[in-house]
Amino acid sequence: MTEFLWNKFTAEAATSGQCEAFWEATGISFDTRKLIEGDLFIALPGKRDGHDFVNAAFDNGAAAAMVSKIPKGLNDSDKLLVVDDVMKALVRMAKSARNQSNAIFIGITGTSGKTSTKDMGGLVFKGFGKTYFSKKSYNNILGCSLTLATIPKDTKYVLVEIGTNSLGEIAELSRIVQPDHVIITDVSIGHLEGLKSLDNIVEEKASICSGQTQKGLAIIPSGIEKFSQLKAKVRNFGPNVISFGDNERSDVRISTIKVFGNAISSTIVDQKQKSWNVNLKTAGKHYVKNAAALLALVSSLNLDLSKAILSLQSWSPLAGRGQVLEVILKASDCNKTIHLIDESYNANPSSVKSSLETLAYIFTNKKDSGEHNRRIAVLGDMLELGFSEIQEHVNISKFERLDKIDKIYCVGPRMKKLFDVLPCSKRGYWTETAEEMQHVLVNKLENGDIIMIKGSFSMGMKTIVNKLKNI
């Protein structure tokens, strides 16, 4: 039986809105194309005003609509929850749902690794009780509010991803989420356009602890440039700090990582100095750090680590976030088989480095006829890097694993700066857009190639992935 999350009375109480007709909703949606029958449709303002789509929402089965004005063709007798401001009303619903929930809330932030850690954590905590987390990368004010406002009853664990691109955003979201425990996956260069400096990024990430209402746990990365600074700032908020990473000073330490084809075997040493073998269905070494962060939290909550590790073994990266596919490119003369590493969702300097490392090591022990499998990186611009954007793109040329990568194809004006400083032997091709690159790349690939595609979301690198998958 489908669970009702909101009705006329609970929504009126949370939002201070008014509605003439009774209704019950099983979810919340702001997009009529993705609305599920029974959802409360929220008419968000913007370039495309949600009020213009309320009639479509009802046609698609919406239980009711939250509006700040009566849309054309409707009246007071329709199932309209009228509020002063739709976005502010949604935040009020989120706060109300958070305050009424008895779940343990885990807030997750970081320059990179947030979504993967949240998805991994969703699998892990399901083994210990009813767990809820967004299936998407919902990490801004809208996303966090939607996650909180749709928590099912009797949920035991809630994982909330918290992001930022401007100062003060994480603190604001933390006060709404009120996490019992937090995980900071990484602190490195990213969103410099809004955050201005690495010191500001440290402060911004640490502020996820500002919403902790009681002395919970803060799991933080030890292998970062500003570790001491981060630890001090987090401690100022009062949580118990536990570090994770691959160096000796980590409370939870990654002692070994070995790549076997497209899988990883690692050893993680917990706070009691007990060693645990963790196997993941990915060649991305950075995912072991995400796993270590989660195991640090599981261990500190006195939950069963062996059960958590078993859950981690069933996890694999999603499309755009490290998913590996074997693709057969069909041609008139002969077919070509390639391996495609889809990292197209987003990019910053830290995540690009991790993805290049994955490309360098994936399938290195693969037994074949002795032929060389070319390793090809297709990199799109890293955006929102502000004053340092040119230097950060050029710095990719200094990556120590570049000697293991055969060709680098570049997309966008910023990646042109990288292309120009690459050794001639490493240069593949440069194009202004991903759409141009998809046509170029198809004709450059050879049987057995391993291709990794990565770039900031708005660069549209996914179009290249789709092109290769659909040939």
C-alpha cells in the first residue's frame, strides 16, 4: 500500500497556506514530465514558471498543487494549496518533516565524491534499517528540501547530500538538515568562482557541522592539503572528529589498494587496528576512500562492519560517475570493441586527476594476445574555477600518470590551454564543443581502446557517451 506523506491539513500547518479541498499526496514533484500519479506538484517560479504547468500536472495525476497564485483555468475549489512563496513553503515543509522524524540524519559534503558516498551509504545503511536518500544529486536548497519533505514514515537512516557554489550555502542547508553525523569526502579546488580560495572552501565544507544539534560524529579526509585547518574548524563546532585516508595519521586507514581488471581489492584498518578486506566493482581508487569514510562512521556507531562491507561489494558506479561499459562500434567493414569509462557528469581538478588515474590502471592485468590497449582521455572544460581556471587546466599536463595514457582529446576553450602544452605524442584532437568531438572521436577509435570521458556538466560530454553507445 502506498504511503501518504502529506495531506491538506499537514501541509497547511507546515506552510501556513490554505486549501479549500481535501487531498493526500504520496510524493512531491516540480516537473510535470517526471510527476508520478499522487504527487503534490509545486509550482516553482523561474524562467519557466511552474504555475503555467499546473493544469498539465493535474492531467498527469497530481493529487494537488502548491501555488502562490491561482493559475488560469482553475479556481479556489480546486486542490490548490495557496502559499505566500512556493520555494519558502517547500523549505518549511522540509523543516517540519525533519523535526517530526526520529531517523538518524547523515549529512554528506565534499568537493568531489558526495553523490557516490551517498549512494554507497544508502546500500550500507539499508542493512541496518529502513533507509532513505535521494536517487539523484539533490544537494542544493531545492534538492535538500525535496529529500527531507519526502522522508517515509518509520525511516531509521536518512542520507542527505549537501553541496555549494557560494559562501554560506552549506551552513544554511546544514541548519535545515540538522545532521546527527557528517561526512566530508574531500576538500580541494572547486567552485572557486563563488568560493574564491581554498581557505574559503575549507571553511565552507567545515560549516556542515554548524547544523549539528548535538555532539555527533564528523568523518573527515586526512590526505588533503589543508587537513589541520579543516580538523580545527570542524572541532570548533563540537563533534567527535574521526579521520580517514591512506596515510599513517588516519584514524581509519587504507593500507593497500590493488586493481584487478575493473575491480579493486583493498585493506582498511579500523580504529581498533583490525584489518578488513573491502572489494569494489570499480577500478577507481578514489572510491575506496568513500568506502573508508562510510566504514569509519559504521564502526563509530557500533554497527556490524562485516555486514557493511558485504553491502559495499554490491555497489557499482552509476552512469556519468565512473560506470564502465563494453561497447561494440558497428561499422560496414568490421566491428570494434572498446571499453568506455563514463565520467561525464561533472569535473573539477581533483576528480579529473582521480579519473585519469583510473584510466591509467584499469585492465592493466588483462590477458590478451599481447596487443597494446590504447588509453584515451577525452576531457571537457572544468568550469567555475574563477581566476585559476587556466592554470588548473594546464596543471593536468603535470599529472604523474600521464605517461600511461596514450592520447588526450580536449573539448572547450579552457581545455585548449591544456592541449597546447601537451607533448605532441599525447595530442589527440581539440574541438570547441562536445557535439563536434563526438563525430571526430568515432573515426579515431581502434579495436581494444579504453576511453575515459569527463567534463563539467554544462559541457555536455554525455553527448559523446551517448554517441558511442548508440553506434
